[in-house]
Amino acid sequence: MMEAQEVWVNVHELEGIVLPALAPGEKGEAIFTVSALPATPPETMVDLLLTAASGEYVFEDVKKLIVGKAPLYTEGDLPSTHNETPSTESSALEPGEMIVSIPEGAIITSVTVEYAITSHNMAWMSEQRSFLRCVSEGGETEQQVHAGSSESGGTKEYHRSGLDIANNVVGGGDIAFELHVFHTWESWNGPGGSNTEYVYVPNETWKVIVYYELPEHDVTFFVKNQFDETLEGASIQVFGMVEETNESGNAQFYLPQGSLHYNAWADNHRKLDNEPYEVIDGDNYIQVELLRVFNATFTIEDYQATSCRMP
């Protein structure tokens, strides 16, 4: 079986997975479904505890999973443009281009960018210049050009967070970014224009993380049993958040739009685990039916008329 402790992560196969008997050296595969709350912070590292048992033998291991992995540019080294005095009004001849997809209707709160720039062939890191631009409608350019340091060749890493260049992009969906990179020096016989001869962004170093919030909708759960009895004090759990039903059998949440799962339980009723439901932009009224269970006592007589009570 697999367990997750973080409130925003949910393992669907709560009862575990049973594999058939395996011969020595044979391998088996157990596939677990893991879902995360849409508001999970990007690039969150989650520990999933895996337990495997067979007879008296128990094996435990921790599987690390990155939730909300940020898009990474993987299409090769990005060239830089020769420009001795670039400004935020300048444009590289071949800027890096990246699309970051977020849920429809999401409200962008900030952007984080990471990348590295390498200077070589007698170019210095202090000659590096760069900035990020959001080119979706409503997007903006960073307010300054960022320069490298050190009068030597090498690779400098850049990291900036809390950028508001995409905060005015509305509606969510695909958000487009450009990374503009320049070098301020070339030798007298340099190629000019856009090239990787002196300064470039190494492949797989540029990533963009878009932080956002999702509009929340009123969701009401109504809990009853198979006898149509309204259940007060029943518990509804959604991603670690638990609410109890009131005297009308209702429990209220504010949740983002999308496909989610809930757990429900009450005294003397059978628990429901990982029940799917859909949150829409509008009225959300989820009916939950729990199965009422009873305790019974049986009397069994053997052939000698000896009575045995069984709970």
C-alpha cells in the first residue's frame, strides 16, 4: 500500500493493491493513482511511503514525487544577440520561447524564473545581459536588464521570484514568455547578430514557474443513509479538510473548479473512500449516501445441542 502525509496529496488506492504470487526472480507491478489539490505549490517535493508485505516479511521504502513540476526548456542552447547597450525596449533576434499552461480561470499572482548563461571564447560573464518578457495579452516586460558579473568566462545562474509581469493576464490557459539574452562584446571578426559563439543559455537550464490562485465555489454536501435519514455529525473530508454536517445533514466547503474526491463517514455507518465529484462554476450540491450497519448476535447449535454465542 502507499500513503501520503501531505494534506494536498491524495492516494486513491487506500486499501492497497494485491499482486498474484510471484516466482523467484519474477517482477510484479503495482500502479497507484495520486492526485493533488490544484492549489499545490509548484515543484513541491512529496514523500510517498510504500509498504509491501508478504507473510511475515514487510518492506518499506519512500518514493519522492515532484508535484507541479515547472516547465523546462529542452530545445537546445539559446543564442544571445550582440548589443552593446540593450534596454528593456530591446528584443533579441532569437529569444527563447516558452508556453506555461495553467487552469482556465486561474488568477496569476507571481512568476519565478531560473536560467543559466555561459560565456566562453574570451567573453566575460560581466558582458551578459538578459530579461524576461510575458507576451500574452496583458503581459509586461521586467523593469530592468540583468547583468552578469566577473571579468572571466564561465557560467552564471540567475533566479528571480515575485515577478508581476503576468499579473494582468486574465483567463488562465496558455501563458507565453520570452527570454531575451544579449552579449555586449565580440571580437573584431565575430559573427555578429544572434549566435552562441560567445554567450548562450545552456539547454535545460531555463524554467518558468507561474503561481496562481483558483476561484473558489460554494460546495454543499448533503449526507443521508439508505433509510432516507438525515445524518447530523457525519464527517466529510476533502484533501485533509474535514467538516461535520449540521442538523440538516449539510457540510459546506469552498473549493476550486475541477474533478475532486471526498471521503465520508459517520458512527454506525460504512465509510466511503475516494468518491469522485465535479465542482462547476455554479451551484454545487453533492448528495452522499452512507450505508447504515447493525450489530447482530447469532446462536449456533451443534449436533449435541450445545449452544454457542457469536457476536
